[in-house]
Amino acid sequence: MQTSVSKWLRIAFLNLNIVALIGIVLRYKIVFALPIVDQKHLLHGHSHFAFTGWISEALMTLIVAWLCENVSKDALKRYYWILLLNLVAAYGMLITFPIEGYGLFSISFSTMSIIISYFFAVMVWKDLNKVEFRTNSILWFKAGVIFNALSSLGAFSLAFMMAKHIIHQNWYLSAVYFFLHFQYNGWFYFVCMGLLMDVLRKNNITSKWLVWVFWIFTGACIPAYFLSTLWMELPMWVYGIVVLSALGQLVGWGIIVATVFKQWDKWKTGVSGIGRYLILLSGFALSLKLLLQLASTYPSLGTIAFGFHPVVIGYLHLVLLGVITVFIIGYVVLKQYLKMNNYFTRGIIIFVSGIVFNEVLLMIQGVSFMQYITLPYVDVLLFVAAIVMFVGVLFMVISQTKADSRIGSSE
């Protein structure tokens, strides 16, 4: 089982490398001339492949690995076609979006990925019902697959508007943010939290309040969508619920942090090595994300947040890279699903350094935009940051071939 999980995760990490490579091209085009590339179309391919080929493929594999440990050792065999077809859809979008943007083939592959997520949700739900012990992870996983399915409403709405050539900025942005919200703050976040709860359970880090954390985040997830639409004129009662949802999520995360710190000796003993530091770094990024989210409910700050492109991009990358991607890598290291060696460790350090460098630059760029100041070399440095992240992931990918060659030579 371990070997099969490793193979799927290696593919996912290779996909992350491709995502990083496209990021270099996108940054290159901003700084230098590259007329052969349509920036908007490539950006669509970049984001869809990142969501489906990297994050979703990795999370689906980790959920199935969890089911192999707790339900049936043969679970991975039953999910083979789901994981494979998800890859087909991901690569289909990677190829077609840069060529045609939102067109027949790209929308077809996007629809294919959504249908696959429905099948995955049903299969996982049935398997989770077979678990013979109670654990909070089950609740988080079930909510995660539900929110993944819910996010598809945004994707379908967007595809419909594109196909019918309906041009209405508020509707378009609402559909985009609906999809993004229930991917980032639903599917991605809830599955990562389910995996984190499993780490806490196996290290006997417990609290009666942890189940309440799940219900807090679940109850806040739907109204929190309107955090992405504060630029519209919302009724005061809706705005009040939005503020409460942002505050509730911060309180819920605070409960988890307090639980871990109260039982720090168990955490330090059971969660060791670089995996521990990655999960802590992911937790720090999440804390920053939740604080920024709450701050955005203040009208003037909300206007700034949604009015400047670098701020939006910085926030999205903070979540996708700083919170989700760093957590996945940390969890994979903890579970030893991939071979650890010097190349892998160096790759992690380089990649995380690139993330931090990228976020700092985007923050500086965002502040300069607010002051209506153009900094001459920020785009060049962001291009360099993209290269650094690519090199980091490349080291991680290469590390696995190095591990295979050593195993082969030892045999």
C-alpha cells in the first residue's frame, strides 16, 4: 500500500513542478515580451491544473491512504480509475485552456473533473461509514467532499456565462469567488484539517472542544463566502453574519492552537523532524490568513483588499502555497510516503524560501500600489521568486529518482 501511495504522490509532486514552471512563464511574460503566449488563457490553465492536478490529486490520494489504514488495505485499488481519470482531466485542462481559454474542450475537461469529484465523494462517504471507531477526521472529510461538490456550482455558472456570452462583472466575479471559496476554504481546508485531526489523535492530543471546532468552521463556511463579495452592497444583517463567521473561524483555530500548546510535550515527541516545522509554518500562515480575513470586514480595509491586484494574488498564494501546499508536504513527510534524503530536504527549504520571498514581494508591491508608487524591479524579483519555487520542487521530484537508484543499486 505504501508503495502505491508513493507512486500517486510522486505524480502529484511532478504536477506541482509543472505548476511552478508555468508560474515562471507567467512571470516572464509580465517582465519580458512573449507574444506567443496568451497571458489570460495560460493563467486559466495554470490555476485549473494547480487545483486539479496538484492539490486535488494529492488530497484524494491522502484520503484514500487514510482509508487504506483504517477501513481496507485494498481501498487504493478501488480508487485507481478515479485517481487516473482525475489526472486525465487535469492534463486536458492544462493543454486546452492555454490554447482556447474557455472553450468546448477546456469546459469539457473541467466538467469531467467535476463529475469525477462527485463519484469520489460518494465512494469516500460510503467508505467513511465503514470506519469502526469515532474520530473527528471523518466529519472533516465528509464536509470536505460536500464543499468540493458545492464549489462546482460556481464553475458551472461561469461556464454558462462564458458559453452564452453573458457579460456582467458582478455575476462573473461572484461565480469565480464562489468556486474559489469552496475550493480553498471548503474542500482543500477541510481535508487538511481532517488529516491534522488524525495526527493529533494518533499522538493522544485530545480535547472535548475539537469537535466544536468542526461545527464552528462548518457553520461559518457558507456565510464566509460573502467575505469575497464585500465589494457589493450587502444588507446589514448579512454583513453582521459575515463578521461573525470570520470571527468564529479565528476562535475555532485558536482552540486548536491552544489544545496543541497545552499538550506540547506530546506534540514535540510524536511529531518530529522537518514535518513538524512545516505543519507549524502552515499553521502560522493560516493564522495570518484568518487575521487578514477578519480585517477585510472593516469597510476601508476591504476596499483596499479587493481593489489592488497584488493584494488579491498575495492572499490567494498565501492560502494555496503557504497554508495548503506546505501542509501537504509536511503531512507527506510525517507519514513517510516519500523517501527522505538530502535532495528532498534541500528542495523543501528552497521551495519554502521561495514562498516567503514571493509573499513579501507581493506585500511590498501591494503597499506601493496603494501609495500609487511603481517600484521598478518588483516584477523581476517576482520572476526570480517563481524560479526559486520551481527549483525547490524540482529538487523534491529528483530526490525520489535518487532514492530509487540507491534502492536498485543496493539490491
